Amino acid sequence: MNVAKVLDCKGMCCPEPILDIKNAMGTLKSGDVVELQATDAGSVNDMASWSKRTGNKILEQKQDGSVYVFYVQKK
């Protein structure tokens, strides 16, 4: 997967990861992929809700130890 931007949101709590990805999406073009790394377990539900609300697609979601990793494609 070709990732245009990586967001390290480890240690941040809601709503910071969502604000970071929202800002990142504003700098990218349609089809670009962002990798977001977070340690807040709430980010799983937050990202799902944000994706549904904005239309940006979560291509892949995984957990690596205590880190949740999301690959999101800009609509």
C-alpha cells in the first residue's frame, strides 16, 4: 500500500487523533492513503464513526500490541 502520510497519534486521547486526520486529509488529494497510529482503544469506534460520517474509507485496520493502525483513503 502506498501511504502518502503517517500520523503518529500514540499517547493522544479523543478527539486529538480525529482532529489530526481531519487536518491531514485537507492537505491530500482524492485517493491518497493516510496511516494513523493510535494507542487509545476508543480510536476504533471514533475512526469508524468518522469514516462513515465523512466518506473517507478505512482500507485496513489492525492492532499491533497496544497500537491500533488504520489505513484510510481520502474520498
